[in-house]
Amino acid sequence: MASSTVKFPKASVDLTRIDGNAFAILGAVRRSLRKAGATKEQQDEFLREATSGDYDNLLQTVMRWVETA
């Protein structure tokens, strides 16, 4: 999903290459955010938002925060 409306357009995650496990997705996104220069507070905000609901919420949050494929 290429979009310039994501919070960290320099961060990207290829969801097709990641195990569908929620923890694997969270780890990949946090690594990408860190590499893109996100602060610890921003990474923690992502984590809180991503884990505040179900699996669908996790995926929607990922797509709001980083570029996805």
C-alpha cells in the first residue's frame, strides 16, 4: 500500500515476507520505525495503538504508520 499519508513514509514492511504471527509483524515494524528514525516514544505509541485491539486493528495500524507491501 503505497501512500504518502502514513506517519513514517521512510519506514516500510513487506507483509508478504513476514510470518502472519502478530509478534513477528510488530517486531518487523518496530525495526523499520527505528531504522527510519522514530523515537522510543513514537515506537511505544505505535505499539500501544497496534495492540489495543484485534488482529485486524494491528494490520490497520501498521498500514497507517508505515509503507506496506
